[in-house]
Amino acid sequence: MYLLRCLGMMLLAYLAMTNASAPAAEVAPAAPAAEAAQAQRALLEQRVTAKWDALIRKDFATAYSFTSPSYRKLFSLDAFRSSFGNKVGWRRVEVVDVEFKGGDAATVGINIHFVYHQPQAGPLDMQTYVQEPWVFVDGQWWYLVKS
């Protein structure tokens, strides 16, 4: 009787160990996927920030280089530059959130801090939240300009 009880306990312990290790085996492959997603997010945030840093400096040629290849085929740098007025002076941006839509598209939420130059009243410090569409083409993230 004692021997049967010991064998039963050993069997239960064995079953508990094999069941406990099964979920860990399923979780392990997800770790590289999570790291890859973090790497994509970091790359995208770097590109968004670099584009806005160029706009803050009024370096439209550099900002234009972050637009999608399809946009650059259709619109010149001068057309891109002329889409910006002169009443706003961007100060800084903060990436607030990133929503991936599959592996080749994302929407990036950004807080933009800027100065609006009112014609009669003078400068006004402001902040706004915008969402920018970005696409992943040929191994790189590109800003998808809204027409």
C-alpha cells in the first residue's frame, strides 16, 4: 500500500512538472517577437523625431527625405515646402503612442508644442495632439503625407 501511494505521488509530481513546463515552452518563442516589435517601435520613433527635428529647424529638404517614396515621385521638394505657412514655429515634439497596423503600417500619436504668430495679438504658445500615418517600405519607415 505504501509503495502504491509513493508511486501515485511520483506520478502526480511528474504530471505537474510536465504541465507546468508546457506553458513556459509556449511563452519562450514570444520573447523574440516582443523584442522585434520593440525594435520596430524604437526605429519608428527615431524616424518620427528626426523628421520633426528637421521641421523645427526649418530644414525642409531633410524633412522631405522622410516622406514616402510614392509621395516623392509625385511631389517635389518645393511643393512639400510650400505646404507649410509661416505663422507657426514648432518648438518640440513628444511621441505619445504608436499603433501598429500589421507589419507595414502604423499610426503615431504626437504632442506638438509650437508658437502661433497672430497678426494683431502677437505670439501664442500652444500644444496640439496629432496622429501621423507611417508605412514600412523597402525596410524603412516613411511618413505618409496626407493630401
